[in-house]
Amino acid sequence: NRTWYTHMAIMKDLQPNTKYSYRVGGKGGYSQVYNFTNRRQGAPYRHVIFGDMGSACAFSICEACTGDSEICNATTCAGKKNGLILEAEEADIMTHVGDFGYDLDSNGGTTGDNFMRNIEQLAAKVPYMVSHGNHEDTHEKLAHYIERFRSQPSNAEPPLFNSKNGKTTNSLYFSWDYGLVHYVSMSTELWSLVGDLEVNVFSFLKWLKKDLARAQANRKNVPWIVVHGHRSIYCSCDQDCGIPAWWIRLEMEPILMEFGVDFFINGHEHNYERSYPMHKGKSTKSTKNPTAPMYVVTGAAGSHEMHEPFNRKQPSWSA
């Protein structure tokens, strides 16, 4: 029984490799002054990628975050020098591959509010990019995800999507270039029938092929292609790595191979696993001049569901 608003402001004519200061506010007051460097130039670049982070138990933000409180903001982490708050000082970009807050709509949306305040100490300094997870796949949760992350790029086809909150930006999939990497954000929940009559797995696959063809043609300028979503295409820890992964892999793996995608990165499993370059479950177990994508699971940022053990024997393709 509350109404709240998402405000968006666009900074224009930003120059690369330039530091800017800004604040956010209006008649009701202003935030503190934040700083960021726009598209820093000069390798090496630092891209931080993680998944599955709650409001409570967000242990990767800083050592002061606990499971006893949803609040782990800049006041909580003041004076701490580890975790993502340290990475935010050096990172060029951060990407959160699904599952936010646990959940964004919980407690009337205040859990989502706390989550957004917690990541402010990161997202105010570096681009905070996202992809859609299964904890955002009911009508209410999906509306929260769409509205809270409206600042993501919007180059999807079709461009609009019908959520519980009405017609809005289609951010279930999109892409952008950052430095030497072309990123594609995708919702693996499309295979679980999240979407509408126009935005669905079929519209996504059609758009993806067009997007990757353009990226492939631009390899001279942007040599790396990374696709990220939430659920696994390959993993080995438990039952999620069986039929659920196969269902997505059936349509995604041929496309990743056709367009030479370098990495597919996801969360969902609350652990870490990396594959050797692999196609159809087979690998040469060499990362020298790879001829197939590598698959990375990184879903251990911290939530009340805690970390996930490996219950299956490690396959030969798992590095």
C-alpha cells in the first residue's frame, strides 16, 4: 500500500578517462558528493562479476555484513578495507548475474530498498550491470527488478515489455560494449516462461543472433564477447546441472559456438566453478587458443540460502 518512484537522470557529453563528481537530490535535500572515472583508458581493465547477493548475508560487500540485518550500507562498512567496497575503488565495472535482495519485493519492498542502499557504495562509483534471476521471476518480483534497474541499456527487440507495473523497458535482455568486451545480458528465466506474448525465448534468440553477428564483425575493435545470465548451461554440483541446464544448453550452445563467444558466466549455484573450453560436453582441457566457450559459475556473493556444496563427482571438463 505504498507508491514510490524511480527517477532517472542522464549525464551527457562525458569524456573518456575523466573523473567527474556528482550528487543526487532535489527540494527535499541532496546526497553526498560521489565520484567516478568515465571509461578509464589503459589496460589492464578490472571487471568484477558475481551473483546471488541478498540484503542480509551480503558477506562479500564487506566483513561487517551479517545475517542478522538487511542493512549493510556505507555506514555499516565504514572503515572496512575488504570485499566489494575495496573492489569498487579499483574496478572499471561490476556485473551482478541475477538474484537480488532475497527478495526485492519482500516486506512490502523494504528489503529491496535496503538492497539498493547497500549497493549504493558500489554502484555510485562504477557501472553496476545486471541480469535477471529466478528470485525475480514472479509478477511482483519481476516488476521490482524492471523498475529498480531501469538505468540498464535498452537495445532489445521488441523494446517494451508488459510487467505488473505496466508497459516498460524490456531489460530481460540487452547488450553493451565496455572497453575490450562486448557484453550480452540475458534472462535464463525465459525458458521458465517468464515474459509476455511478444517478449519471450523466441524473440530473445532472434535478437541474440543479430546482436552477436554485429559483435563478431566488430572483433577488431572489441575482441572479447561475454554472455551472462543466471542459470547454468554447464555445471556439476547438483540436480540443477541436469535437465534444467540441458534445456537452456539445447538452444544456447550452438549459438555461442557459431559466433565465437568467449565466456558464458552465470550464478544460481551458490559456489564457484570454471570449465575448460568446451563443446557438447567435451574439452581438450587447454586454454591455449581456445576454440569453444568457457563456462563460469559465480553465485557465491552471499544470501540467507548460504553456500552450496558439490554433491556430484567433478567431471573432466571442470577446471
